[in-house]
Amino acid sequence: MFRMPRLVQHNGPLTQQLQLVSGQPGLGLAPAALHADATASSVCGYCSTGCSLDVRLRGDRAVGVTPAGDYPVNLGMACPKGWEALRVLDAADRATTPLLRDDAGRLRPVSWDAAMRAFVSRMQGIQAVHGPHSIAFLSTGQIVSEEMALLGALAKFGMGMLHGDGNTRQCMATAVVAYKQAFGFDAPPYTYADFEESDVIVLVGSNLCITHPILWQRVMRNPHRPEIIVIDPRLTETAMAATQHVPLHPKSDLALLYGVARELAIRGWIDRQFLDAHTSGFDEFAAFVEEFTPQRVAAETHLPVDAVEKLAAVIHAGQRVSFWWTMGVNQSHQAVRTAQAIINLALMTGNIGRPGTGANSITGQCNAMGSRLFSNTTNLLGGRDFADAADRRRVADVLGIDEAAIPRQPSWPYHRIIEGILRREIRGLWVIATNPAHSWINQNTTRDVLQRLEFLVVQDMYASTETARLADLVLPAAGWGEKEGTFINSERRVGFTAKVRRPPGDALADFDVFRLVADYWGCGEMFRRWRSPAAAFELLQRLSEGQPCDITGIAGYEMLRREGGVQWPAPADRPRQSRERRLFEDGRFYHPDGRARFLFEAPKPLPERTTAAYPCLLLTGRGSVAQWHTQTRTAKSAVLRKLYPAELYVEISPHDAAALGLRTGDMARVVSQRGELLARVFATPGVQPGQAFLPMHYEATNRLTDPAFDPYSHQPAYKSCAVRIERAP
Ligand SMILES: Nc1nc2c(c(=O)[nH]1)N[C@H]1C(S)=C(S)[C@@H](COP(=O)(O)OP(=O)(O)OC[C@H]3O[C@@H](n4cnc5c(=O)[nH]c(N)nc54)[C@H](O)[C@@H]3O)O[C@H]1N2
Ligand SMILES: Nc1nc2c(c(=O)[nH]1)N[C@H]1C(S)=C(S)[C@@H](COP(=O)(O)OP(=O)(O)OC[C@H]3O[C@@H](n4cnc5c(=O)[nH]c(N)nc54)[C@H](O)[C@@H]3O)O[C@H]1N2
Ligand code: SF4
Ligand SMILES: [Mo]
């Protein structure tokens, strides 16, 4: 199967050959950089808000960052991570050359040629013995859409893989399934202006102030003195800033939301006209929620009996009510139905398709939305369906490939891939821009599982990540600012991210790594249309044609730069009316009958309940505005490091602290059935008695978490497990 790749037949150093791959002259900087003291606008590479940053260039050096003043998303603002975006790129642990594990078990620098030969011979060797599906990939919501799509196409159409999933499974899978089932397509309906236009804003399981601080700034610009309701077991930064905090018992959201629906239905606080014209299943839903009396809801949520009535009254009083949710919903054992319980409230009150309304999932990573449409994992490229012959034909046609190369089924989800490694069904794994040895649920088995692989390839900016340290081969990747392409933000805005500096050493843009792999694999010809990120963007546009996410109307990167990004849908045949757009203004949803569906199910008990031995419910999540996930990037900024505690800390209530004889600053042992860790105690009334909170940014946190999953989205339920806390010896 292996044949001599086209590239290495060229003369001259590899970097010169790679210019041919990327199609960019001289692997150089954007044209703007050629002029002294120019500025390049670039969408930030951390969160899904999608702020645009102006990068100041002196000669060919990027010297500073300021938030773009005229970009419709951030309006001149950025959070500390954005301000420090350049500073993390020069860290000493950047991967600057491929590293291959030698016979003595040490990672040694090798050339790209040696790295690619090892990659191909090991992966093809595994496939030759165990079949094409014995290798898989895990990718990310943090590379540009052009790269995601090339990876997905290469792995599945070129390399014969069937299984490949992304860290978006940990993050957005729930919203994807909830929307698809309810609306007929994965379509968050809002535009950020809705934050400013609502008179009631309901945030469920979202700590917007630290996780999407610029979106919180949009809330602060709202001139309607909005009622801001935060539904979260913890008194978070966001809950403190809200007008009402609803501190429900963890994972009792479903009962609460059904109780509110019942109250609205009983009082007739519904939009009958909208329900009749645009939805189906409301009457069944109304009958189903009848049993969620205020008494039952109070028992399950540990809230006062009048909580339901108060919430319903505020929602009814609002003219423009928007509902927003994030990981407090998506990461639970009944996540999809909880998200749909939120969607149901918006539908029954007619709060959708108008300014300031919506059932709005806020995304996490800078390009989680891109991965939902273009990663070729759960969906076929362009939000299409692997099982649909017409979709397969369309994709084959756009890419100029044989339709038979396209699998007819989607990938296994992430946890099934991990299980597949354990069962020896998967023996080779390619990990791109994610750090599962820190972020995946239940680390004790995860690391063990990763070590069982015959060949683990990690493609990352840093050679020091927990996962890279386990790798057999590390491929050094360029990061944000070192390559170009597009991200899609939370409000469906396609934005451009620019190349403003050279990657260090021999690190390459993921796009170029994928092209190189294709050539060495022997399938380079199949990807001839993917000449450059810009050419790939044109393919993505054609793949989106006729889909709800149609972006054929975008006139290239230049238009994205000029217009401050463009939200989908942006079809070529319909001229754009305005800079902001929301979905469902005509009340038509994407199901064939045009109607949105009510979906519901009885609440189930927690997968892991507290016991006498493990009496405390552990929640996990984001700890501060300055920390990003597994900290590979943000820990490299001296400024950001000043903004959060260096050591892992556990938040518990002052009541529990006193009962355990612990004070803030003491060392505690936190133990679950799966593992234990040491953490500094932080006693805070923000956490309820019987509960604890650990930030996810420290390596140890996921030693404790319980591998339970939503049955429809297969998203991990990171936000509850039973633990015991005790004084550390
Ligand atoms: N600074 C910073 N910002 C980030 C990130 C980061 O790492 N750092 N990551 C980005 C990404 S990828 C994501 S996905 C988002 C996540 O953004 P968020 O979802 O806002 O962040 P989390 O802290 O994970 O979870 C939100 C809240 O859910 C609450 N919660 C836990 N259990 C329940 C429950 O049963 N019911 C309810 N109603 N709430 C519950 C937690 O107490 C927590 O306050 O943030 C993005 N932004
Ligand atoms: N306990 C607990 N665990 C959680 C969560 C939780 O709330 N609680 N949240 C979950 C959620 S929502 C998420 S999104 C995940 C995030 O989990 P991960 O994806 O594992 O976390 P990151 O640290 O963002 O990892 C991204 C990796 O990509 C690398 N990288 C960045 N840019 C590039 C690039 O351009 N190219 C390449 N090749 N590499 C790049 C970074 O150096 C880093 O190693 O964590 C999940 N884990
Ligand atoms: S809010 Fe998000 S997109 Fe904006 S600067 Fe901060 S991390 Fe970047
Ligand atoms: Mo996420």
C-alpha cells in the first residue's frame, strides 16, 4: 500500500517543498505583514465568543494585540486570554520538531520525513493485520474549519478510517442532538444582539461572567433593565451579578423546567397561535408535565415550593425572553432532554424567532460550531448524513472523489472509541489538538487505555501535554496566529483568523501536516483540490450549498475581513438584509413539516448517588477567566498565571468545612470510588452544604469523575459524582 510520496521526490529542503503544500508563497506571513507597522485582524483562538483581535505587526514580527473596535462581536473588548494570545506562543515547551519514541522508550527529535514514514508504516501496518477500522482519530473544536474538514476527509475517505470523534463530544454533543431532534437541524437560533434586546434572560448551567465574559458585557449593554435569572447549584460570579439566583439541587433541572412548563400551561400563559402554526406535540407534553406539581418539584430541586410559580411569572411577564444554556446542562446524564426542556419553554411561550428571544445553546471552543458542520465525524461534511445516498453523491462530486470511498455510517462516539481501544478493536490513534489524558472523564482508566495502543500519535503545539508525553510520535503544530482559516462562533458567524507570525522551528500548520500525511499515505491525489486553506474554504462553501448552514454567499476571506464575519445562513441566491441574523423568524423549522417538536422524558436518578462513604456531590467546571481547559496555553502567560491559584483547590461550604475541621488554605483529600487527589480547601458560601466544586484546569480533577453519559448525545456527565472529603494527613 505504501508508495513513495510525491513530495519527497522534490529537491531542496522540506520547508521549500511544504510551500507547495500550503500554496502560500514562502510559507510567509499575510500580505499585511510585509509592510512595517501594519495591523492584521484575527478572530481569537480560545472561546466560541469569537472576538476579533487586531494584531500589530512590526516588519514580520507580531508585537501586540488589541481588541478590534468595529467587530460586531466584541465591540472593542477582549478578555485576558485574548489580550495575552501572543504571549503563550513562545513557550519553551513548544513542539518544534517531530519526536519519535526510540527503542529505549525515549522521545527523540526526527525529521518530518522520518516522522511521516513512521506514521504511515505503523498505521498501515496495524490496518494490514487488524483491518482498516483498527485505527481512529480524536480531534477538536480548536482548529480552523478548513483543517477539520481536511482531516475528516483524509482519515475517512483517504486512509480508510471509520471512527473519529472530537472533544466537541465532551462539550456540545448534547446541544447538537437536542436541536436536531427539536428543530430538524443543529441550529442555535440567536444572534448576540439578543443579549441586549431581551427583557428576561434565563441562564441555565452557564457561568457566563468567566466563561464568556464578552457575552456578559453584551448583557451589561442591555438597556431594558432585564431580569437575569441564573439557574445553577452554585452561587457563581454570574449568579452574584444576576437579579435572581435559583440554587437548585444538581441535576434536578429537568424537574424544575417541567414544573415551570406545567405552571405556564395551567395558567394559560402560552402562545396558542404559535403552537398551532409551528409546533407539534404540545398537548402530549402538557399532559406529561401535569404530575410535576410545585410540591414534587420542591422535593426534587430542594427549592422553596413557590420557586416554580415565581419563575413562571417572570417568564410570562417578559415580552422578549431568552433562554441560554451551557455545560451545566450539556454535561449531565439526561442532558439532551434537559436542553429540550429549555427549548420547550421557549416554544410554548412563543419566545423564538424574534429579537431578544430564543432557546440558545452557547458553544465552548472557538470552532466548536465549525466542527459540528465540517469535522466529518457524526455528520458527513456540510452537516450532511453519511446514510443518505444523495448527500454522499454531493460530497463526492464537490471533492472530486469516488463515492464508494465515503462510509455509509457515522463514527463511534468518543467513549466507544476509548472502549474500542480496551477491546483491542482500535490499536492506532491519532490525537489532534486535544488533551484527553487530562480532559477525558475518569483519568485512571483513560491513561491506562491510551497506553494500550500500539501506536499513539499526538499533534499539538506543545510537546509537554499529558497526552503528548504518552505518545509514540509527536507532530509539532502551528497554533493560533501561525496559520490562517475560518472559525464559526456561537452565533453562527464565520470569521477569519490570520497568520501573523511564523511557527517555531519545524512546526507546521495542521493543514500542511494533513497534506503531508496524504502524500506519504499514497492518497495525495485524492486531495488535490485542497491546495490551500482558501481553496478548502471554497470546497466547504460548496459542501454547504442548499443546507441550512449554506455559506455560498460569502465572497472569500476578503469578505469576512471586510464585513466583520458573516453569520450562516448566507446563501448565494439570497442577498443579505442585515449584519445580524437570527433563525426561525418565519416560524419555519427544518423538519420536513416545518414544525418544531416537543420532546420530553421522565427524570432519572443520578448515576452515582451519595452514600455514607461518599456523602458529597462533586461538581466540576471552569475556575477562572484566565484559565483555558488543560492549561497547555494559558499557563504559559505570566500575566494570566497571576489571575488564578497555582494549586488545585476544592470549594466547599463553610458549614461542611467546619464539620470536617477544615479551614481555607488547609490541605484536603478528595476521594471518589475511582481515585483521589489533594487540594487546598476554599470555604465559600457559594457552594451548598453536601456539595463541592473542583476546577477542571488541574490535572488531577478527572481522576475522580464518573464515566456516565447521556444516552442520546453520549456526552460525559462531568458535573456530578459522589466523593468524600477529609483532612489530608
Ligand atoms: N475562562 C474560560 N472560559 C471558557 C473555557 C475555559 O476553559 N476557560 N472553556 C470554554 C468551553 S470549551 C466551554 S464548553 C464553556 C463552558 O462554559 P460554562 O458551561 O459556563 O462553564 P462550566 O464551569 O463548565 O459550567 C457552568 C456551570 O454549570 C453549573 N452546574 C453544574 N451542575 C449543574 C446542574 O446540575 N444544573 C445546573 N443548572 N447547573 C449546573 C456549574 O456550577 C457551573 O457554574 O466555556 C468556554 N469558555
Ligand atoms: N472534569 C471536567 N472535565 C472536562 C470538562 C469539565 O467541565 N469538567 N469540560 C470538557 C470540555 S467542555 C472540553 S471542551 C474539554 C477540553 O479538553 P481538551 O480539548 O483536552 O483541552 P485543551 O486544553 O483545550 O486541549 C487542546 C489541545 O490542543 C492544543 N492546540 C491548541 N491549538 C492547536 C492547533 O492549532 N493545532 C494543534 N494541533 N494543537 C493545538 C493545545 O496545546 C492543547 O493541548 O474538556 C472537557 N473536560
Ligand atoms: S472572550 Fe473568548 S474570544 Fe473573546 S478574547 Fe476572551 S477567549 Fe478570546
Ligand atoms: Mo467545551
